[in-house]
Amino acid sequence: MNKSQKHIVIIEDDPVLRELTQMVCVMEGFEVDMFEDGEKGIEYFEKNLASVDLVLLDLFMPVLDGGHVLNWLRKTCQSSVSVVVMTAMVDEETERHMLSAGANKVIKKPLDMKILLTTIQALLNK
Amino acid sequence: MSIVTVISLSMLFEVFNRFDRWIYDEATLAAQFFDSHSPRVLLIEVDTDYEGLSVNNWISLLEQIHKYNPRAIAINILPWNWSRKDINLASDRFPLTIGSTHPELYADFKNIVFSAIPPLDGKVYRQQRRHKFINGKKHSVLESAVYRQIYAEDNAYDENFYINFIGGPGRLPVVSSKRALEGGLVEALVKDKVVLLGVKAPLMMNMQSPLGMMAYANYQAYALDTLLNQNVIQIADLWVIILLVTLLVFVMLLAVLKIPDRYQLLVISGFILSTLVVSYSSLLFFQYWMMTGYLLITEFSILIVLLFLRNRQNHQALQSMALNSAARIESHWLSESFYSSDVHWNHIANMVTQTLSLERTIFLERVENDHRVREIKALNCSLEDVSEMRRDYQRTPYTTAIEQGGALKLKHTYLEASDDEVQYLVPLNFAGNIQGFWAFTIKRDSQLDENKLIDAVEQFATQISELLYHRAEWEKNQQNQQSLVVKLMQMKFEESSYESINRSINFLTHRLSVMDTLMDGLETSAILYDLFGRVVHVNKSMSHMLTDINLIPYSMSAVDLIVKLSGSSMIEARNYLSYLILEQGFINVPVKNDGMKSGYMLMISALKNTDDTDVTDGEIQPFEITGILCELIDMSQIREVYSQKEKIVEHMSGWLRNDLSSILMACDLSQDKRVSVDKRNQLLQIIKNKVTEVCKNFEQVNTIVQQDMTSKLTSQYPVDYIESLQEAIIECHKTHNKSITINPAIPFSSTLVMAAPKELRQVFNAVIGILISDALEGSEIEVKIKCDVKYMEFEFKNHGFGIPQDQLQSYLESHESLDSNEFQSLLLASHQIDNWGGQFEANSEIGEGMRFCFSLKAFQL
């Protein structure tokens, strides 16, 4: 698999975590774009969705939360884009809710780099 | 002096005498059906108008009588038509004694005696005399003469003897002369009896006796019968009376001294009753009159004196007690240091000025015996700022303020102040008396709610009035300590005990009403019992709660209350109280009553006497407990507080996980060999920064969690809006019975806003309530919630009738109370949002509906 061709979008409101996640992905050879809230993410998707392979989506965000972005994505492109929801919520109900809404994977924070990369690779290799 | 004494004593004696005679008459009358002896006299009433009663008829009558062998015959008054010859004739033939008012004219007749005719003076006659001296010669009275004729000796009674009327008017047989002449007499009536022929001459008028009005002939018949039966009523001698009275006084006083107060009246009443019974029995059976009137007057006098002394003693004890209490109470509130110094008034003036955001304040007191006011303390003004004309408290604006009985907003200038200040005058009233006035100004554009300001001012005024009152009392006391000469010069004398007690009572009444207000103002529902479980006080909240579940507070003991509210058994409830009283602890029992909502706790605590002087070895004795306080504590509020704190901690956990993600990821990256040294250093810096940030966040959360969220001073703290919103929706659905759908879309974001849970619920209630009222039946109310970085925005929109935008805006800009409760709540909600640092916006269009948007500060770490 040519990693440089894979395009990941990170939507996370915490700037430090956003930068660190981007760093991890870039080191693995992915093309990365990142946004601070769901509204900006959707704006980007409206024009560039076809080029996106995977979305790392934070659930709790101001302006427009991850739940709204997930709904939009699933309405717009069905299942062509993999979505990994990252959440600090630890309850199973939220996880079930996200999976039923179309998330491919729900990762609980704090994020472990290896788990994150394994998840990304698994989804991109599907 | 001695004459006065003699007259007084005579009058007194006459009073005694009259009372005794009255009692005697009543006793005699009461004995009229008592038959103690057989009559020895037959009375034949001779009607002188009877045509046939000529001298011959008289002789015939005497013959009729004589043939039945009477013991003697007497005519009470010499018949007018008898000549001396007739007298001789009759005397020769019959054993006749004749009475006359002028026996001296018939000195040659041995059987003509004096017949005593009493003067017609309306008196009650009880006695008959034995002799009469006429021209120095002693004449026997008819009754005594007959007695002597029968017994051949004089009777041994007193010169004036008491006639025995016992047996009443029917005791003596009476026959008319007409019947006797017609042969109506029988031997049984006449034989061995003394027959008295009683002439009913016009001269012989009726007279008053103990048995009522009777003819004189009857009176004489009773007197004659009394002598013949030898049952004259004996009257107790003076020395006997004195002895009896002395004995009675002695015994009664002894009894009174030895017998408890509550039995004294009973004992004296017993003495009086016994005297009546003994006297009456003595009269009936022994024909002895004990001068009962004297004894009764003595007893009544002792009773009155005793009551008077007891009353006086009680009064003195009460007065002494009241004065002692008054002095004790006074010592509590007349703290010299407080009133002698000006410092405290400075504090008071500063406190009210700062608390109520006043511009100027002046406290004025009434000048005694004058109608002007005097300055006590002023801040940012002085009495000089009040024109001379407006310092008379018997004029406006003082009189208007007094009439209003509270804070008066002044329309005309009182204090010299700037135009942008509003002036108020408050009368300072304590125990019904005006002690002074309080004038103050506030800025016209002050944000304070006027109603709340007036409430607070009136509460302060009550306290300040009391202080003023005590200050005046203190000053009065100071003046009382002046020399006697000065006092006399100023015509100032000691206040009466009445004034002193009245003052203390007023004070205590005031304190009691303050205590009532305090009890009613308690956050909890409280009921206070004394040590024996009886209700001492119930506050309004408890009273309402108990009434709601059909319990009557004053009819229940502490044990009953515990049983009813906690569902405990009688024995358990008693054990609780025993524990409280003996161990001086407190007990919390969950409330289990079907009528009450859950979440209440019954806290029972013992109130200990704080006077430590009686405590021995630190042990509590039962009577050091002064009462038992039962409080119903609403735990739901506490639960809500804990729930809010739990939410904060829950959110904190989310934030922490986010921060830990950064730290963990930075650690992982720093260990990756592909990362350059510079990058590694950056990653280490990131870790350091994050750790510092986490520590800071922890501290912030810790501070918030430790805050007293129930305190009214904490106006806002992180609150999860979801619960408030959901509760408001449910409540509004219940209140407005309309089919309206409300489905708020809750975003995935922090749900904490800076507010207060109860007030936030009220805000949602106000907004949703108005929208439901206005909405079309079956429509939906859209609720959109958007989370910005700093603010949480809420948008509520309905499809309804709407009102003109201008009207809605005027409601929201109003500075006065609105008639519509819904818009008043909306107005308050908008003010509340402003106070929390948010923004409120309202739109309405006729035919479209209404839309309300507001933002609240989001809580972010």
C-alpha cells in the first residue's frame, strides 16, 4: 500500500492533541489535514470529500460536535470514508450510539499511539 | 372624735342588728312548717261590725265558750259597748281577763289589764312586753296577766320576750265569733285552752311580724301561746356572742394559716354553712337564737379581709417578681458601652449605606417634650441639609410616613441632594411608639429592585428602632441618676411599676415576635417541644407541611410526631427521645410518610441550657435540656448540590482524559527514533505544559467543588443545563395542558454553564411557559443548543399567535411589575441572564409566533 496516497483528516478542538496526532500520522506517511471544529471540517469535506480516506473525529467539540459531522458524512458519502471517533466519554452507550451512527471505530481517550496507528492501518487496509 | 366613734359604732352595731333580725325572720319563716308543740290558745276573731254582737251576744259568746271548760278566757280589748255594769256582770260569771289601752281608768277592776298596742311604724315586731308603767303604776300586759291567772305566778322571762312564731300562721286554731255564736265550737277546740277573744276594731290595725302582716289579735295569741308553752325564743347573751365571735376569729385564722391557699375559700364557706345549720337547728329544737347575723358578718368580714390580704400579698409578690424580671431583662439590653459611644452608630450607618448602596443616610431621633428631630448619625449629609421648616415631626413628611407605616418615597426635596437621587423617609417605630426617623437617598438609575430595597429597609428599620428605643431608655436612666434636687426641680419622679413592667412586656412581646419571625424564616420546617414533649412553637413551614398530610401540630406530642413522620414504633420513638435527653445528642430519621414527597430527613435534637453554672462534672442532667427541636430537612436540595458536583467531576474526567491523550502521545512520540532531538525537546515541553495545565485545572475544580452551592451569595457556578431544561419541559407540560412537542437536540459538547440550578430552571420555565401558551395546538417548539468556545447559546422558537414586537420589547424593558405573570417571569429571567453575564434576545411576530435566544457562559477549564 502506498501510504503517501492515503489522506487523513483530523477534527479535534484541542490544538496540542491535534498537532500531536498530525505528527504521528505524518511520520507514518499519511497526508493529513486538520480542523478545530466540525463546522470547518464539513466546509472542507464539501469540496474535497472524494480525496479523503479516513477521518479522525473528536466527539466533544464546540460549534459543531463530532456527532453532527458523523451524521453529515454518512448522509453524504455512505461508507466510502472510514471514521474513527475519539472520545473521552467512557460509557458504552455513547460507543454504541456512535457505531450505530456509522463510526467504523470508537477509540477512548487517552489515546495510545500504537492503538491509534493499528486502527488507522486496519481501516485503510480493508 | 369619741362622738364620731360612738356614732360609727352605733351605726355599725345597728347594721349588725338589722342583719341579725333579717336572718332571724328568714329562719322563722323557713320554720313555719315545723310543728314542735301543740297550741294552748284558741283565738276567736270578734268582728265588731257584726250586727248581733251586742252585750247580750257577748254574754252568749262567753257562755258558749265557758260550757266547754276553757282554762281561761281573755278579751284583747274592752268592747266599746260594755258599761262598767256589763264588766261586773261578765267578770262575775266567767274567769275573764280583759285588755285595755287605759287600764288606769278601770283601777277598781282587777281583771282589766293593759293591752299593749304597738305604734303603727311599719317595723317588724318580734317581741312582747310583760308590764307597762302608767302614771307610775305597774300594769301587767294581757298575756302575762293570763299566765299569772293560770299558773298563779309571774313568768320568769325578760321584760321583753321573743314570741315563738315557729310553726307558722296555721299553728294556732282560729274561729270566727259568728261561727262560735252559731254553735260552731266543739269541746276539743276549747277544753283546757285559753280562749282569746280578739276584737277586730279599727284601732287594731294589722302589723308586721316575722310571718308577715297579721292582725294584732293574732300577734297577741302567739305571744300568749309562747308564754303558756314556755317556749320563749332565747337570745344569746352579749358575752356569749363576744365569746363565739372571738372563738370563730381564732379558729378561722388558725385554719387559714394551716390550710393551703386553695382550700381556704372552701373552709370559710364550710364555716358559714355550719353556722347557718347550727343556728337553724338551735332555733328549731332549743328555741335559742345564736345571733347568727353577728356570726355571719364576722365570718364574711374574715373572708373579705383574707381575700384582700391574699390579693395584696399576691399582688406584691407579682409586682416584686415582675420588677425583678424587668430589671433582669433591662440588664440584658442596656449595655452602657453601646449607647455611650458614637462608634456603633458609625458602624450602623456605614453598614446600611454599603449594604443597600445608599448615597446619603441620616438617623434622627425624637426630642422628648418637643416636636423637633435631632441627628444621631449621618453619612454624606447632616441635619443642616434638612431645612428648618422640615424638622418638625408633627408635620409632613413625617406624619405621612407614620400614616403609611413604612418607607415613604418622597416627592418633594427633603435632604439637599443632587437631582439624580431618590429620597426616602422611614419612621422608626418600636412597641407602638415612634422613636425617630431614617432618611436616605439612592441613585435614580440604581439597579436595585425597589420592592426588595423597601423590604430590606423595613427589616433594618425594625432593628434600628429597637436600638433607638434602648438608647432613649439609657438616656432616661442617665437622667434619673441626677440628684434628687434636680429631679424635683424638673418635676421628674420615679416611673411607676406599671410603666416599668409595661416596658418590659413590650420588649418581650417584640422579642417574641422577632423569635417567631426567625422561626418562620428558618430554611427548614421546625417544631419545638418542651422537655415533656408538648409543643412550644411551630414555624409556618412545618405547620403547612403537617396540615398538608392531615396532622395537627398542637394536638401531637413529640413521640406522636416521630411515629407519624418516620413510621417508627411507639417504643422506638420513645427510645429516640430518651437517647436525646440523656445523651444530649441528635438523631436523623428518614421521613416515611405517604403524603410527603421523598427526600426529607427528620432531624431531632436536644436543646441544652447554655447556663453552665449548674453542670456538674460535665454531665448533662435531664432538666438541663430545655427543649426538643424537630426539623424536616429537605435532602433533595443537598442531593441536587451533590449531583451538580458529580457532574463537574464527570466533566473533569473528560478533560483529564483529553489532556492525558496529549501527554501520552507526546511520550510515545518522544520515544520514536524517527523524531529529531529538537522535536523531542518540543515534545517534552508539551508534556511539561500539559502537566502544569492539568494541575491548574485540578485546583480550579477543587475550588469549585468546595464552594457552598446552596449559599445565596454564590450566584453562579458550573451547572449542567440538561437536567434543568428537562425538568422545566416536564413542569411546563404539566402546567399548560396543550399538545405541544418539545425535542431539544443536545449537542456533544460540554453541558456546563455558569448559572444556578434553581434559577436556571426558572429561566427555562419562563421561556418555555410563554412559548407553550402562545403556540398553536399540536405544533412543535424548536430548541436549538449551540456551544461556542465561551458561550452556550439556546434558541427556543414556536409556531404560534405571537404579539407585536414593540409590545414584547416594552415588557422586557419595564422597570415596574407587570400584570401578566408569564411576562413578569420572562422579565425576571432576562434580568437573571444579564446577571450571569449572558445575553437575552426576544422576537415576536403576529401570526408567526415567538423566538427567544439567550446565551450563557460555558464553563471551560
